Amino acid sequence: MSLAPTNADMVVLPNPGAPDDNSGKPGFSVNLRQSGIYIAFAGIVVLFTILTGGDLIAPQNISNIIVQNSYILILAIGMILVIIAGHIDLSVGSIVAASGAIAAVLMVNQNVPWPLAILLTLLFGALIGAWQGYWVAYFGIPAFIVTLAGMLLFRAITYMILGNRGIGPFPDSVRTLSNGFTNGYLGNIGLGALGGADLFSLLVGVLAVAGFAVTQWRSRAGRLRYGQNVDTLVVFVAKIAVAAVVVMFVIVQLARFRNLPWVLVLLAFLVLGYSVLSQRSVFGRQIYAVGGNLQAATLSGVKVKSVMFWIFVNMGVLSAVAGIIFAGRLNQANPTAGNQFELDAIAAAFIGGAAVQGGVGKVVGAITGGLIMGVINNGMSLIGAPSEQVMLVKGAVLLAAVAFDVWTKRRAGASR
């Protein structure tokens, strides 16, 4: 008897960026599952802009939102990959604290040069991720249990390193990465009623918009070649124009304040790199395959255990990055750092469109989900709302996002 898979068993790894419709005709349709998060984000921003009398979109406040939520956004990038693969990681907050403690001991107590200290801290995060990935991938313990244990273990390690005291201050270079801004390399230019703005920052924004437009145009052309459904040219151009206006508005506001935060530059590289990894690489397609249908992924030749192992290693490294950023922002490592960060990262991923069952989600969606949480925190703080109301709204938003995911799945199943 042959054990080779039959034609019915053969599967093709999914293309997470491909549309569902293959009609081959230009048209216009709104995919609520993919576009709903951006519509909701726009609505939340408009709402709080009105409630705060425009303070939400003031230059300094936009900069504050980015800097204050940077470490959560970094965690959300790693968390979305873990959730796409069908797992969860409850230990990232404790890894943030432990990584910050290691970085502080190396830089402050041992006087290790900060570039080497950062490299060693990232290696520490990778080892933690490898430890957890081994138990999940090769020993078969559910990720929920492994990372719940990790949440306790790595918090205990943090207290063993720091005791009940903080360690600081950090070198200027680390603080600059967390709180600093790019210099006005090309000087300021006048923008009429908007005031002055850094020319270098504006050029970065123009290049970002141009790159986005070219990428979207090439993607549309590729879909047309394969006879897949695309938006009409007018709708396509309108979407690009809206995105360009939003990006340039944010860039102009940042340029009017203190230019681009360095942590935003770091985030831009991470978002670009992980978007390419998840959408264009074989490993990224394998992550979607493992989360979408584990048995089918195994039959198709995906090394499932290896994929699971490396997504936890990646999560450990990104947690270490977030730990360095957070410690640098506070200018000290604190034993209580990272408390409940895992909940914010998980919420960002689910609000950003990740599916509870796995197999669905995008890096950009997770970033948008994290920004939604950040805007809610910031907006309610500006209007003087008490902390219990902030928690109430954030909980309701998370529940609504998951309920929307379940509803869209049931609607799609009923239409087949």
C-alpha cells in the first residue's frame, strides 16, 4: 500500500495577500474583515479630535502617542505572527522586564559598551524564545501553559537581578533611541498657516508615500495579469490619495514639533521587514498554513515544529527590543516594568484583525490595533476620563473586535 498523498491530499500554501475573488473584472467591493479596522480607526480619531477640541492631532500629542506606545507596537508585531500560527504568548511583559534588567546590569553596572550590551540583550531574548519554543514545538505542551509559566519564571528572574530597586541611568545613545528625535538635517521651511517644518522629515514622508503607491500599483498589475478582481482605477487612485494625505499630515505634524522620533524610524523598518516576511516569503506563508490548517500544512511538507520554534524565538527577540526601548524611556530598569504588556499586545493583534483560530492577520493590522488602543488611552486622558472608564472602553473595543471576527466567519460560511 502506498502512503504517498493523493491529489486530493495535496495542498498549496496560502497567499495571505491574494484576494478571494477571481472574477478578473475591475470593480469595487469593501472587504469588511480587512478594511473595517481602518474605518474604525478613522472614526475613533475623528471622535476624539472633536471631543478634545483638536488637541488629539496637535503636533506634540501625535509625537507622544507614537513614543508612548512604541514598545506595545513592537510587541504587537511579534504577537500577530504567534497568533496567526494558532498560539498565544503570555510571557512578553515579563521578558520585557527581564531584558531591561539584563541591559541595565550590562550597561550601568558592568560598563559594557552599549552596542555590545544591546546585542547580548537581544541574544538573551532569543534564548528565552528558544526555551519556550522548544517546549511548545518539540515537547508538545500548549503555548498557553508554557508562556503562563514563563510569565512567572521571567518575572522572578527580574526580581532576582534587580531586587526591589531600579538600575539607571542608561547611556545617552539608548535614551535617544527611546525618546530622541532626528535632527533637522536640511533645515526648516515655511508652510504658511501650518508654520515651519523640517525639510528632511517632509522628504521622508514623500518617499514613503511614493514607495507605497508603487508597491500598490505593482500589486494591482500582478493581480490583473492573473485575472483576479481589482478595484477600478478611480477607486484605486482615491485609496492611494487618502493614504497619502493621512501619512503626510502625520509627517507634517511631527516635523512641526521636534521632527521624526527615532523609535518611529525603528518601527518603520520593523513593519516593512515583517510585512515582507509574512506576505512575500516562504516562511511567512508557512506561518499562515500552520495556523490555517495544521494537518494540511503537515501533508504539504511544511516543517511545522520548526515554524513554531522560530516564531517564539522571534517573539523573544522583539520582546527584548521592547524591553530596551521601555527601559531607555524610563531611564532605568524597574522590576515592575512590562506589567500587563502582554494583554495590550494581544488586544492589538485581535483588534487589528487576527482570528481567534489562527491563520488570519497582518502586521499592519496589528499596528493599527495598537494605535487604536493608544488613541483611546490618550484621548480619554485628554478629556479627563477616570482610569476605570478607559479600561471599560478598551475592554468593549476588544470584545467588539473578536465578535466582529466571529460574525464575519459565520456570514462567510452561510453564503457558501
